[in-house]
Amino acid sequence: MLRMMFGEPPRRADGPLAETMREMDRYIEILQKAIARGEDRDRKLRKYEIWTQGLKRALDELEQSHYAACRFGSKVTSEFEDDMSPEEHLDYCRHVYFDKTGLSACFPFSTSSAPF
């Protein structure tokens, strides 16, 4: 999704990230089949399905944010902010933004209670 900012096609999943996503999809499928068979009277399986889908989204957001942070960070060559041109400072701010966005995908801060 974020690669379009750089004129690139969407990421093609490969390697450990792709394998992790496939394993999560398999787990979701197992849960959905058990739910369809009526094995979820206390709704725990549905909760695990929702959590796994959320984890998949968070992992994808983390990868995308990391990629964007690296791309913008690679444009920063000055050691200090005071030495940056206005454009380089914007790239630095974008790098920081996507770096923080990636962290918030892993560690969402909320005022609501924890789900467990």
C-alpha cells in the first residue's frame, strides 16, 4: 500500500513474512471450520480468529511502515537537523513518522482495557 508513494507496485510476499502470513491464514481456516461445525459455544474461537486477523494486519502495517521509514531515512545524509535542507528535513520527519507508525502497529496504545 505505501510503496505507491515511491511509484512502486505493491509488495510481493516472500520469505519469512510470507510464510508467517500463510501460517496465520491456515490457523484462521482451522478456526473457521471449527466454528462452522458448532464447536464455538463460548465464542473463544471467534475471538482467536479476530485476534489473528488483527495480528496479520498489524504485521503488514509494520512491514509497510518499516519500508517507508527506510526509504525516507535513506534520503537523509546530514548528521544534524540544523544542517538539513528543507527537503531533507521533510524526509527526516517522514522517516520518523513511519518509524513511529511501525512501532504503534506492534504496540498499540489505547485508553480502552486490554482484551485479556
